[in-house]
Amino acid sequence: MENLIFDTSQLQLLRWRGVICCLLSVPLGLAQTRQLGHLRRTDAPGTGSLPISQSVAATPSASVEYTFTVLDFPGTFYTNGFGINPGATSTKIEIVGGIGNQVAEPIGYTKGFQLQYAATKSATTETFGDVNVPSAVQQASSGVNDSGEIVGYYSDASGTVHGYMQSGGALTIINVPFTGATGTNTYGIDNSGEIVGSWSDATTTHGFMLSGGTYTSFDYPGAAFTIANGLNNHGDIVGFYGDTSGVYHGFLLSGGIYSAIDVPGATATEAYGINDAGNTVGLYCPTSACLADFASFHGFMLSNGVFSTIQIPGAAATGPVNINNSGVIAGVFHDTVGRHAFLATPK
């Protein structure tokens, strides 16, 4: 399938190329300064009416073009792309994510998937496969590195969520060792095998890193909760946090220093992925209405201090989740048919 999307009114496959990015000439504001990410759930609950914390966005001044490819796992209405390999030591493109049919909490997906994607001038090849944890009730894959090591998370019969890593056919269950922990979600893995994610206790959610067998917990300073979503091969971590007023902000943790990431004019910002050049992708809510159900969010990319808005034409919501070193973006978009993974390749 090459650059295809469902026409939601006639359910016919159409060829589609789109232009989606508008550069906002606004420098990144930095600030030193607890919830599962909305892209990682099928129910995507709202957060209520939260205050706007940023100023009105600048007028778009330029455009960047991508070629989009829709990636639907056969036989399901919900295909969510969560991770793409960095491409630092390999030219292959591998995507992982979750599939399901809008099932219930705590995860919302029935299976994880792995996709090998290859494109030439004349054709594309998409090879889907399951990534499953035996006896899991719900599960999803969330990150993959150039060696094909996959991380994800699953729920057991009691509803407890655990992380996992699959490497060379071997499955390792990941549970943080912190006192009071009630659940572990693993979201990202780099080429050296370092892993980031979130863990919960009775009151909130924290970020964590697993490196060389050592777990480190961290929280954005002063935050009500912290979610760590992704990392690059330099150890830079991105995610989002909620402040004490209930507003969501993205963040970067680099060299022990925290920086807030707020799309100008947005009512909420969530960062999900970062490549080795420091280009960061995620989602934001452009209006207060978006916060009611998180059903109309837009995507963004932050590069060299400049934000680009990413919105697939005709989609109700667009969420970039990760970006590789060639600038290829993997993510998920919503329409009236369901949820679909997408690949955005720079032209």
C-alpha cells in the first residue's frame, strides 16, 4: 500500500499526499523548574477545562512537506504507531505500536505489533507481525531500537500494568523496584539498551530510566505528575508533566537539566519522541475545547528552537510519537473510521 488513506464517507482507498507543517517563528522558551499519555490509550479521556498558559501563536511563515503513508494492521479499526527505530546504525524502518477495537482500561489495546517498512521508487512493502506477552490481558509495544529490541507494557489478570523488553526472542518483564510502586510502563529504548518510561504509586506517576540494570526515578521539579516518553542515543529524555494548576507541559531532560516545552498558544503540550539531532515531536491542544476529550489535538515538531505544527488534512487529530535520524515521523491519527498509524517522510 503506497500513500493510501480511507475516504471516510465512501470507505474507498485513495492516493493521498499532503502538506502539513507550518513553521511558527517562535523561539523555544526554557524553564528550570504525575497519567498515561493520551496517544497511548484508545479511550483518551479528557482533562476538564484547564487554563491557557501560553500566549497566542505567531502567524505561520513557511511550510514543510511530507509524504504520508497510512499503516493499518489487518482486521482492526485501531492501529496506533508508538515507536520507530532511530536509524543511527541501520537504514531499515521498523515501527511498533498497539492494536485493538476500543477495549477498556487500563491499556486499551489487545496486541502489540511490529512493522517492517521498505520503500522503493516503484513499490512499498509492509510486513506486520504480532508482539505478544503470553497471558497478558491487554498490551502494546511502544519502542524499538536499531537492533530490533522492543519495549512495551501489558496488564495482567488483576489489572496491574508491567513493562517488558523483547530481545532476540527472549522476554524480560520490567517492574520498577521503588517502594510503593503499583505499575510500570516502558515507553522508549535507545541503541545501548537504555529504557525510559513511567511508574505509578498510590498518589501519582513518575518518570524512570533503566540503564545497566540500575533504575533511576525522576520528577520534573514542582510537577504534580511526570511521564517520560522517549529518549535518543545521547541520553536526552522527553515527556510531559502536569503542573499544580492542571496544565500539561512537555519537557526535555538533558545533562541533568530540565527544560519545559510549550507550543505557543497551546492549552496543553505533550512531548513523545526525540532523535539524535534533538528534533522533538509530540502533540498539543490548540483550544480549550480540545481539552474536554483530547479528540482534536495537533502534532508538533520542535527543531532548533522553532515549532512546526503537524496536522494531517481531514484528520480529527494528529499525534506524532517518534522521529528517526532521517526526520521520518511515526504516529497516529484519528478519523471517523478509527485510528490509524502513519509514517511521514520528508520530501
